Amino acid sequence: MVDPKILPTGGSAAKKRSSRRSGADALAAGAARASGERAKRRRTPMLVDPSDVDPTDDGTRSRPALSSVDSSGAVRAHRPRPVPTSRPLQTAKATRGSGTYPQQEPRRPKRSAFATVAVTPPSADGSPSADGSLSARVAGVSAGPVTAPLSHTKAGSGLDELLRMAIATMRSAAEVAGLSGDDVERRVAATLAFVRRRLTGDFTVDEYGFDEDFTEHIYLPLLRPLYKSWFRVEVRGIENIPSTGGALVVANHSGTVAFDALMTQLAVHDEHPARRHLRMLAADLVFQAPFIGEMARKSGTTLAANPDAERLLASGELAGVWPEGFKGVGKPFSERYKLQRFGRGGFVSAALRTGAPIVPCSIVGAEEIYPILGNLKTLARLTGAPYVPVTPTFPLLGPLGLIPLPSKWIIEFGAPVDTAVLGPQAADDPMLVFDLTDQVRETIQQTLYALLMQRRSVFF
């Protein structure tokens, strides 16, 4: 009997079907394994087999440029090569878990080429100290010790040495100019004190914008070279201006540019024993200029209106007015020293209401600084200016034509006209105001004729 375990159950056909199934299964398994490996390589291209890492490698050896797959199916990828440094930082070695961290070695401080020195405090009387340092104590303002960096001196030099050298240089220049060294040092000290007051805000400005500190230390010093050296102004009758109380100075106007008002203001301050400030009354066109208007306000100029004039005179100020206005400044050279109309006499009514005396003022020499030969009226109308003058040097020489001619000036203050005896009610009488205005105008005109007869030359 045949054992059934060894008998064939399917014959040859069954064997063929079994072999076909086993081959298909093997093919499917191989395809699945291949696709899985490709997907694995796409997803993790930079995975590195831990067994491939050499613990002795310091990271400077090169790696294979391309990834590869070993027999176990792990993907090997190259690591980025570390960039070596030319000079590594010197740090302390850290111990993991010990709580210590890398610490960079402290840098050595650099040696500076500059030094910081201290200025020796000045003496109590405002003179230089014993070691020659400059004092900034002027008019009771003490500069005190100052610490300043020297930006262009070597280490070890002092600011006192620089100040001594500067003072020595200024003394040498002063000797050439005819000034004493003490005068130069006093002016430098006054300038330093002025700068300190501006920085600390130690100055006052009145309700009109008048800055006395700025006027005395900046504005008037800028005008003095013109006053003393260029126009060589000669002042007469300065004693007719009262030392105290309100007064109104009335003067003729000329010269194309209002240098006559500026020179009169400086003459009153420098020549009068009381060194009074002349508060000028100007037209509104002056204050519309961007830079000139601000300078005029700071120097004491205010609007030429009766309310402002009366307030100034009532408060005891010395006011100045030029009634001819632009008609006098812009008149042609052929009409020089011929006074124009004095307006409606508003300045007289302001003096009558406040009881302030009227001081006539005659100015000779201003007519010749810019002789007006013509007037470009069309250009003046387009620019909004009262006139555009044509002089022998302007506009022919361009900016050089703006330099005034160095004529010789004479400023004479006449006897004051008392208005207090007439009383404030006289300001409401138009005939009285007109007569007084004409009287002041005639006084100035006759004085001009007399001064012209006494003058030897226009420039000498």
C-alpha cells in the first residue's frame, strides 16, 4: 500500500501553478524593498550611521562628496566641513555639568592718543591765575573749574599751555594792531563768559524781544569796525541826549541801505556817558525778512507804530525814528540832503502823550555810500521791494557792488524840544502836531546845510 504522505496531490499542473506563485511573490517583495529604500533616501538624505563616526576625528578631514547605502540599508551622508579660524579665541575649558562656562580672556585697554586735563580755576578778580591760565570771570560770572578733552594734542599736554600760547599769539597780533595785551585778554575772557551765559540761559529778553546781552557782545561789536575804521564817524552834541528817562531821537534817512540807523544806534551807546540803548522804530518790511527781522528784534528794534512808541517812551526808554522812511533811503543822488515829507507827525503825537523830549539828529555822509543813479521799478514791483537801486558799482560788479563807499560821517544831536509844557492833550490838536513836526524837520534841514559847509571832502 502506498503511503498517502508521499503521493502527489496536484500532479504536474499543480506544480506549475505553485512555481508561478512563488516567483510573483519574490518579484513583488523585491520591488517593494527597492521602492522603500528609494523613499528612505529621499526623506532622510543627511542621516549618518552612528557606526560611521570616528571618535578620533577632529572635523578637519574631508568627507565623501556623495551619500552611499551600505549593505544594511543605512544611508551615509557627508558632514559639512568646519571652517578653520586663523586665530581661535583663547577661552577657558568648560566642564559639562560643573556649572562653568567658557570665559573669554579680558582685553587689554588701548592707549588713547588724547588726554583729559583740567583748567585751573581763575582768580577772584577776573585776572589770569598764577600759572597763566585764562580767566572767564567777567562781570561777576565765574567759570569755575572746567574739564575739557583735547582733540588734537598729545597725551600729557595741558589746556593751560594751549591758552598761554593763544594769549601770546593774540598779544602779538594786538601789538601790530595797536592794542594792548590786557585789552585782548579782557575781550577773550568776556567772550568766554558770554558763551557760558548763553549755554546756561543766564540772560533776559524783554517783551519786545530785546536781548541786551546779545546786543552788547555780538551785535554792536560787529558794527564797530564800520563805525570806527570805515566810516570814521564823528559825533557831536551827545550831551543833548538825557541820561535817564524817555526821549525821542528824530533823524534824517538816506543811503540806499539803512546804515545810518545802525551807526546812530552805536554812536548813542558808545559815546554817551550812560551808554544808553537806542530802541529804533522800523517799518513792518524789516520784520518780514527772515534773518534781518530776528536780528532787529534782538537788538531792540520794534514796529514803528504809535502804541509801541508810546509804551517805550512811557517806560523811560530812548527811542529813535526816521520819519522819511523808504522815501528818504531810496531817493536819487541828485536829491541828496533834501529831506522828504515827515509823514503825518505820528512821532510828535507819541512824544506829546508821554511828555518825552524830541532830540533832532542830523547825519552827513550816508548819502554817498551807495549813490543811486536809477531805480529798476519793474523788478521792484515783481519782488515786492520798495526799490531796486542802480549804483556805480551795483549791479555792474555783482556782489562787490554791495560794499559801501568809505565816506566820512558826521552825526550831530541838536538841542531837545520840550513837549512836557504842552501837555498830553496837545496830541489831539492836528495843527499843533503839524507845526511841531515842521519845526523839527526844519531844524534838521538847516543843520545838514551847516555840516555840509563845514565838511572838507566826502571821504576825508
